[in-house]
Amino acid sequence: MGRGRRKKLDKLSAGILVGISAPLAIFMVIYAIRYADVPLGDYLVQLWKLHITFKILSLCGFANLLIFFLYLKLQMEKAAKGVIMATLVYALLFLLFEII
């Protein structure tokens, strides 16, 4: 990736967007590969009934760790901060839902 393009993508907002969408994308890829025969609504209801929805989503959040380190290696510190912020938002949401 060229230095100019990296500079364009090195934004806090880009990191937040990637940090929020990556775990959801991984969740959907896992669903599509493993449980494609089950309707998505039924799948989500089953996860909710088993009380494992947030546990699975939090495991998908580990993708943010890889993205964070990739951004650091590419010297995209602002985007890396955005990924950390998105991960903290996920953590707060999970904490709130566990309390409720």
C-alpha cells in the first residue's frame, strides 16, 4: 500500500468503522459457512436462548486485535486508536447486556 493511500486511511473514523464492522463480518462469515441451512433469525434466537450471543460476538472481537497490530505495523496510529475505541465500545455494550 502506498504511503499516500495509507495517509488517507489513517483516520480515527476509519479505524472505528473497521473496528465495529470486522467482528460482525466474521460472525456473518462463520454463520454462512457453518449454519447456512438455518435462517439467520432462528439462529440468533437460539443463540439468545442459550445465552451465548455476546460470548460468540466477543470471540469475533479478537479480529480487532489482528487489525490493531496490522495498523501499528503499517504506522497508521490514528486508525489503530479507532480500532481500540471500537473494541472498548463493544466491551461496554457487552458489560451492559451482562448486567441487564
